[in-house]
Amino acid sequence: MNKFLIKIVIFSIIPFFYFGIIGLINLKIINSGTPQVKQAKILIIGDSHPQKALIPNVFRSAVNIAQSAEPYLLTFWKLKKILPLVNADTVIIGFSHHNISSFNNHKFNDIKWSSELFNRSYTINEFSTMHNHKINYHEYYRILWRQLCLFPHNNHYNYIEDYKNTTESNLSDSLKTIQRHYFYKGRPVSYSNESIAYLDSILHFCLKQNTIPILTYTPVHEVYLKLIPDEIKTHFNVLKKKYQQKGFLVVDYSNQINIDSLFLNIDHLNQYGAKVFSEKMKEDLNII
């Protein structure tokens, strides 16, 4: 019996030793590495709306690091890490109705969203600042173990992407999109004070870095605009006016494109629409 227990202990030590060594290697890579983002005059941040709507190559010097379904709190964590590296003088921030919807409050706890967001943010998260957000810690530690302890990774910067789009167009997803943005588990949601607080932090951080923030509502289809709940519309308009009165540049292109073939779906431009919009924004704002 004692020999059997000794064998169990020996065989248990081997994987723990392996996982520990791999973990130390990955931590060293994380602590000594730097995200590979080119320097540019314009930094484009936010979720899939600016990611698909703004083509960085249209501008003389721009980089787009936006990612699908990104809430403002993750954008803030990213911005603090990336802005000093990019050294941009202008930051374009996605600013739409759905960004202030409280469905964003559930993303780090929801089974569907949490795995993806933990995969992106495990090296930059600041859970201690997340007030009124539930966190699926079981899933977080599973992702952390998988990312740090299984194999060495040279790239721990999953929170960085780039402009991506296609030429497809399908506008049949209006109700599904509205349900995703303004309902949670079948129930309507209100606006999110937490998301707004993180947006405030983004704006103030830009100012501290002597960077000009531009809040930008990228084009969505008119059908989508009509279906947005009135409460969200009202609060968004109040918020937009508040930022304008504080001197922030807010540009609302939400209803500026009305050609169906320029939309990927009900709330995103496709590649053709992104080309049109990027050129228009470059011209309107006179930014390089």
C-alpha cells in the first residue's frame, strides 16, 4: 500500500512540475514582451462597429485594434497598454447606443461571452475595478491555466486585432441583433452606468496623454435605428449632449448611409461601405 501511494505521489509531481515550469516560462514571456503595434497618428478602438467601419489604410497613419463584442471596460484596459506604444495624437472611439446597454455588464459572467473575453484579457484585466459586474471565476481560472500552463506561447496579446471585413450583405438579422444588444435572457435591459463610467475613464486617459478623443457613431441601417428601445435612445442623446458640452468631439454618422448593398448586416458596414465611410470621415474631419 505504501509503495502504491509513493507511485501516485511521484506520478502527481511530474505534471505539477511540468505545469509549473511552463507557467514560469509564459510569465517571463509576458513580463518581458511588448505588443507588436506600429506607431501611428490615429488609434481606432472599440468593438466590431469601428473595427469593420474604419479602414486604417485609407488614412496616412492609422491603426485599428478594435475587436468584436468589446465592452468599454476592456477597451480601457487595452488603451492604457497600447496608447503609449502607438504614440497617437488622435483616438477614434466607437460610440453607439449598444455600447451603453447594460447587456455589457454580463459579458464576464455569461457562459457564451466570458471565455472569449478572458482569452483576450487575461494579461491586462483589472477585476478589482469592476463594480457591479459578476465574474465567472471558474471559467477565468480554466482559461488562465490553459493559456499559461499547457504550452509556451510567444503571443499573449489576444486583445489586439485589426480591420477585417467582407463584401457580403445580409439584412435579415434585425430582430436577432436587437435582442442581443438590448435584452438579456429574454428581458429588456436599461443603460449601463458602469459602461458610461468606463467611457469617461477612456476620455480622461486620452486627455492625460495629450491625445484628442473622437467619439464616433459608425453607420447602421435605418431599420436597426428604429428598433432601439426609447429609454436607450433618450439616455444616449443626453450623454452625447453632455460630452459635447464638455468640449469632446462627437460625430454621429448613424444614419448617414442608406444604401443596403453597403451593409454587411443590420448594424455593420461591409467592405464597400467601410471604404465609403472611411473616406468620408477622413474628409469631414480633415484628419490624415
